[in-house]
Amino acid sequence: MNPFDPRQALLARHAQHVVLIHFPIALFLAGAIFDALARWHNRAALATAAYYNFFAAALSTPAAIATGLLAWQFQLEGRKLKGILLQHLALAVAATLLIWLVWYLYFRARRSRQEIPPLYYVCVEIFAVIVVTLAGHLGGFLSGINGPS
């Protein structure tokens, strides 16, 4: 397989999930960093950057979930999930819901004209970062990056 052949990369039966999943993860983690910097430096512009990163992360989750489900159907032919794959799916669904919840909380804060959202939002955000990280970590095991698949 040639790693630079776009046809092989785009038409592989499971490759799209591995590529697309990095967008919601990176956007959400960048949003969390922008939010931490906004709180530390008390800068509304950084809070705005955090909001738009959370929004983009939320928008990119349906494609990541859909390609993950398609990879399950193509690779395992829809067999019953178990072990790390089942844990990965459960954490991925939880991470998706938490990403959307964090975005919604920040959306509500912006609608009520709060430049920097309340501090208790950080608890939800930190929990979401942990769940996103764990889902990605298990996905790394499944892809063979973090160990044998």
C-alpha cells in the first residue's frame, strides 16, 4: 500500500474514522486550553476562541461517530462488541455528549452576555477532557498505535 496514494487512503474500508476523529479531539482540547487561558488572563477574546473551538468540535462529532460505526460494520461485519472496542464506543458516545454539553453551556453563557462563563463550567469541561482523552487512548490501542491491536 502506498501511503501517498489518495485513492487507497480515501477508499480504505476503515481509514476515514482514523482521520476524522482527530478534528473533534483537537478542537475540543484547544478550546479547553483557550478557556483556561481566558480565565487566567481574564481576556474575553480567548473565551471567544474557546467558544468557537467547542462549537467546531461539536459540529465535527457526528462525522467521527458515523465513520466509527461504519468501521465497526466494515471491519467486524456488525458482530457484537466486547472488551476495549465496547469501552471505546461507550466512552466515545459519552465524550460526544459531553462535547455538546460544554458547547451548550458556553452558548448559554454567551447568550446571557457573560464574557467569561462561570467557573463551575470548568468542572464539566475537565470531566469532558478526561473522557475524550480516555476514548482517544482506547482508540489508539485499537488502531495499534498505543500497543498491539
